[in-house]
Amino acid sequence: MKTTFLENDYLRVGVKSLGAELCSLVKKDANREYLWQADPAFWNRHAPVLFPIVGRLPQDQYLHQGKTYTLPQHGFARDQEFALVEEQENRLVYELKATDETRKVYPFAFVLRIIYTLQAQTVEVTWQVRHAGEGEMLFSIGAHPAFNVPLLPGEAFEDYYLEFSQPELLSRYLLQEGTGLLNGETEPVLDNMAVLPLRYEHYEKDALVFKSFRSDRVTLKSDQNPHFVQMQFANFPYLGIWTKRVGAPFLCLEPWYGIAGSAGEPVELSEKEGMQSLGSGETFEAAYSITIG
């Protein structure tokens, strides 16, 4: 595993080859780290890329063309060594290709590229998924970056809030306790409001999972200081928001092209909600950005 850095006048960004995972996001004028530093006492990751599934499958299994396959929660890409195939002053391109080992759990000939581009106070993350085989390829992909909350000494998690770019009428899709699977129930969260205060009790039932939201960006901020984290994610169909437990000093903002499976028995991959489809030779592309101030 190797960490490679991008740097400009505003930011210093670190990316690990393991999982092509963003691992540092430092605002240089204050020498302040905005990204969670993977303290294993709470959660030992920074910003994993979720591929080829998002969330958990029933019994960690799915069916495809008469066979049963096993995949762990969020798939395998986050634990694979990526090749750094391009390095420029403001851009890194990482690549992961299907192998004999990945085909045992996911029988598709994929090429996954993760591209980091640094511009001023923003890092853009682009995913390119190419189907290099025959027939149809099914996949999901998602982001899972965690940010330090609070940012400054003497502050509390509850001093912060999320501001959506539009007022939202939102219900969360509830996850079954202990399994991380959708249980078919919902619970109201926002009633034509744009501000969601941070409260640990919101996460006692696991992540907040949203569908059918209108906003294309959300800003993590506090009235106690001028600093912020803004994520932009136009056209993403799902959004997760999560922290580990009471006292965990981080918050994950997670735009997804995919979602956890529903409680019950394993299903055909083609029947799972949120799966994306590619024909032979086709490429899927999506991007989100993180701006800090």
C-alpha cells in the first residue's frame, strides 16, 4: 500500500492505493485535517469506495444465472490494491480490474477507475465502471467519506448541522437491527425543511437512508465557527448519513448508486433494488465533489 498526495495553495489531499481510498483532506492555511483518521476505537476506515454492491445482502448472498455467490457488505473494492495508472499535478487515476479471485464472488469482467481531481478548495471524485465482458453487467457503487465532527477543540457533535440545498420532505428507510437490511418501514425526518441538526439519537437505528430527495448538495457546518464541508452529488438516487455510536467524533456523508438489500432470502442480482446495468463495452460514469472552507 502506498499513499500519494495532491497539493495546491489551499489543500493537501492523500489517497491510499489500498481501496483507492481518500485518507487525508487538509486545509493548509490552518493545517487542519477534515477527514476522519480511521481511529479503530470507533471505525477503522476513512472514505471507502463501495463496489460492486452498496450495503448488505441477505445472508451476504445473491443469485445469478443459476449460481449462488457470496459478497460481504459494501463489496470487495475497498480491500483491493488499485494500480495508480496516471499521476499529474492535480489528478490521480486508480484502476482495478477483474481477476480470477474477484470472479469467484462477482462473475463480471469489470474495469473500475477512480479519479481524484484537485481544484482550489475542492476535490472531485469520479468513478468510471466499464464492462469488458459479454452480455449484461450488474453493479452498484457508492461513496462513504467520514469527516471530523467536531472540527475544533472545545466543540461538540451537537453544535453541527446539515444544510440541504433545498427544503426537503424526507423519510428515512429503516434498516433491520443487526443485519443492515431494509425492513420495509419508513420514519419521517424532515418536513419541508433544509436543516437537519446532528443528534446521536438519529443513528440509534443505524444510518439515515434517503431516496427521492431534491437536493444536489449538502453542507456540514456549525454556527460556532466559519468552517464547513460541502458535498455536491447531482443525480445520485440514494443518500446515506451515518456515525458509529454515541461519542463517535465523525459523520459520514454517502451518495450512492445502490442501496442495501431487503430483509428476506437472497434474490437474483437483477431483482435487487439500485443495481446499475451495462452492456458489453459500455462505461458508467458518475462524480461527486467535496469542498472545504
